[in-house]
Amino acid sequence: MYMHDNQMHLQFVSLSQNEAFARSVAGAFFTQLNPTLEELTDVRTAISEAVTNAIIHGYGNDTGMVTLEGALDGDECTFTIRDAGVGIPDVALARQPFYTSHPELERSGMGFTLMETFMDEVAVESEVGRGTTVTMKKRVKAQASK
Amino acid sequence: MDLNAIRTGQRVKVQLSGELDQHSADGVRDALDALIADGSVRELVLDMSRVSFMDSSGLGVLLGRYRTLNARGGRLLLSAVPAPIDRILKLSGMYSLVDRA
């Protein structure tokens, strides 16, 4: 009946205090795949990057809703982070290491790089004036002790 | 995030506790800047042992403090960095700028 083994859908206001909340939710959902501590940290960090982008870049000084969706299929988890904010004019540029659209905010520009390092796949769709969707996948590695 | 700081001569050592993300970054930035506002501070040592989480927003805070200190010929040092945070620091090339204490 459902497309996935397990799935969840969460919406929250784009307040920075919800970054930790989103990490906790994503981590708790992903834990169902029995990840290692490192894999769990990878997911929490990647989610934190995507959610932070939605909050500070997508919505900037405005507020809006951020959507976090998760799906489990076998040993793989897919997360989707969506905002209806300003959108990214040049996604390839945004994904370059160290690029930041807000140098005055003293940001490292490493958000997408960390997402790409810690997750197996990262896809970004965006439309200026409509918003951005980031889809990330991670597969847990089989362990003899599990 | 909580900070505990000790000044000894030109060195300020700060123990950070908690999560360093975009939400906590402004407060940490302001607190660290206040601690190194005195131009005679030449070394800032950050004890990272109790940092339970850090993402790229934390990198921005570290980078900014490095720049402030570097401008006056000072240094930023990191001590007791937990393994997950060490990975992020290596990935970003931070260790070419800051030293391990």
C-alpha cells in the first residue's frame, strides 16, 4: 500500500532552533537501519546542512515552512528537505566548495561539500522564487555483528 | 553552547560544551570575540572535547576567529577534537590554518 518500507513527513517553521530538532528526527528515523555511530553522525550532519540552508538561505529574514521527509527501503534511507523560499539561481555554483552567497555572514561555504561527502547521493532541484528541494540518500554498510 | 574560559598572559583557553550549529554560532562568535577583543591576546585555544556536534556553521565560526587572530600575528589552536569533528576539519582544510594543541 505504501511506496516504501517505512516513511515519515515532518514540517516545521524555519527557526534556527529547529535545526537540532530536525537532526534528532532524522537520526532517530535512520537509526532503524542499525547504522554505525559514524553513519549516524554523517546523516545528522548532512541533514543539519540542508535544513540550515533552507532556513538561512531559502527563507533568509522571512519565515516559512521547511519539510523533511524520510523513506526507508532495505538498507537505504532517502531524505528530502524542501523549502518554498527564494531558490538558487545557479545550483552548480552553489555546490562549489567554499562558495557562499553571504560572505558577510562569515559562512564557510562547505555545506554542500559536507552533504556530498557524508551521503551517497545528493540531488538539488531549485527554481528562483519557488524554492529548493534537496534529496539525499545513504545506505548502511552490512556488519557481521548486526 | 556553554563556554568556560581562562586567560593566562597572551593565551586564552576556552572549553566549549554543546552543539555548534548555525543556531548557536552567533552566541559563540560573540563570546569568543569578547574574549580575544584585547589585542594583546595572541593565542586562542579551543578545547573541543565537549563539543557534541558541529557542522559547517561551526567551521565558519572557527574560520572567523582564525582571521581575527591571524591579522594580529596570533594563532588559533584546537585541542581534544572528537573524531567526527576532526573529519570535518580535515575535509575543509582547516588544519592548514589552525594547529592542534
